[in-house]
Amino acid sequence: MAPKDYYKILGVSKDASQDDLKKAFRKLARKHHPDLNPGNKAAEDKFKEANEAYAVLSDEKKRKEYDEGGSSFKFEGFDGFQGFQQGGGGGFDFSDIFGDIFGSRAGGRQQHYERGDDLIMQMELSLEDAFSGATRELTINRTGACDGCGGSGAESFEACPACKGSGRAQASRGAFTSVQGCRQCGGTGKKTKSVCMRCGGHGAVRTTDTVKAKIPAGVDNGSVVKLKGKGNDGVGGGQAGDLLIKITVRPHPHFKRKGDDLTVHVPVTFGEAALGARIEVPTIDGFASMKLPAGTQGGQRFKLSGKGFINPKTRERGDQFVVIRIAVPKNIPDRALEAIQTIEALYSDNPRKHLGGA
């Protein structure tokens, strides 16, 4: 039988360094490992072949024998999985290679991390604050890591009896034996001897904090502002949750909002509508001058471009629409009444004619 070309199997040159060999084997192991290809005999065979090649070439003594022996070299007693057994039956350790593939299963310690819960708060804003943005100080009740035990829940520890403090345990899968994090202690190698008196072993306590929330300009009803890491603390050093602020905007007495646009109803006199005029119109950030053309009708809409809300994403402003309402006085002086009667006599058209009136 022709000798196996271990260099070709790993895809490296004969002068490859140990680092090159390790990188090549890691790549093949990721691709063909039996745990990643369950039931795939071809992948298992390729894995065994790569395993054997790396077992020889990673050992300087065996590599020298292989390079010098050529066709006479024979690697006895290797079944393709050897080297993963605890103690390294082939004289080499694969735990550093499989650490990045299987994490703690390859020998590293496994710690239980859990992200903290998010907190949700409601905040009501005026339309003006929603337009310009606001800063608020909030008092929140949250769960924080216990200062007495640093979040561990223990006042003191002792070695885990299952793994004798190593944090590792052996697991078998047929001929394949791997080392994984101890399930009894979560890979920490220790167990609680006595619980923390302050938190009762929970590792967390209720606390009241004050946070400053910056609300960006342009928020609307239903907007959610996230303060990262201001929620409950995580477990075992896990990441803290977030504080989610749900926005409600109070109705405004004059402005109606739709998306980034605003609408306001503006009353004008009969003379301003009939003759035309320049009027001052309220906007969300002050007043704007608007020209009213002669013959303006009640209910007519005019647009003030760029006078609406700021879009939080595009930073562009919407528009403001001005709806004209003709204000009719309730108490009319006699002279004014006579003038109106004179105008009415001169105005012969029937505005309801299109409705079928005479």
C-alpha cells in the first residue's frame, strides 16, 4: 500500500511550520468533524485521516521519522480519534484547537452568563418637547448585582465534588472521547459553600437609581427610546438589559400631527379673505408670515414648506398646512351691518346654485 501523504492531506507544504499545520488542521476539523456532520461516513473518514496526519506532523519526533522513513514509515495503533481522549493517548493535546469550534466542550471552562431583563417605562411629552427634544431625569427601580458577593450569590465557595475543582468532565461518543465543562458547577470548578446573607443567594438586590434620558427631536406616539445597559444587571457577569422608554405625545390645542406634517386652523376676517392680506401664522417653533390671496375661501388649505417636524432618520423637516376659517362676528355694529347689506345687494350670485337651488 502506498504511504499516506500527510502534507497533501492537510494541504500544506513540507516546510510548513507548526502554526501552519495547526491552522490547516483546524480548517479541516471544522469542515469534517463527526459532531458537525452526524451520520456522514465520508466526512468521518476525512476527519480521521486529517487527525492522523496532524498527530504525526505536529509531533517533531514522529515528523522526522516520517520525513526520513518515506514508504517504510508506519504509524501504529492510531484509530483516527486518538488524541482526543483525556490524557492525550497519542501524546498531543487538541483542546486548544477545538476550543474555538466547541467552546468549553474541548476543555475550557463554561460559565453561566445571562443577560439582564429590559425595563420599560412610559413618558409623556408635550408636542413642543417632541419637536425639539428633551432631557429628563428618571428614577427607576431595577435589579443590580449584589455588592456583598459581586453577583455570585455566595459568601464562600468550595471545590466542586463532581470535577474536583477542574471545571471539566469527560464525555464519550462511541470511540470519540471529549472533555466538556462540568454540568454540576457550570464549568466554574466550585460550588457555593455558604450563601450571601445580603441577597439570600440570589446574587442581585433591588435598587433605586436615577438616570438621565435624552429624548431626540422628532419622536412621535409609540416611539421607543433605548438607554443601553440601564436595565437589570445580568447574571454571572452577563450583559445588563436596556431601559426602554415608550413615548406618548399629549394632544395640542392648535396643531394636529400626521407623520412629519402639521396642520393648524387659522381664522381670518371676511375682509382679509375677500381682499387678500399678509397674516402671521403660528408654527411649532414661532410665527411665519403668509400671504393670503384675494378671494380666499373658508376651508382652503395652504402649505408652509419645511415648517413641520424633523424626521429623526433623515433630519429633514415636514410641512405645515394652514386651513383657513372665516371668522364671522356675532355682534355687528349698525354701520358695519349697513355696509354688509350694501355689499350683499351688489353680490347677485347664488353660492348654492350648484346644489340645485334657485
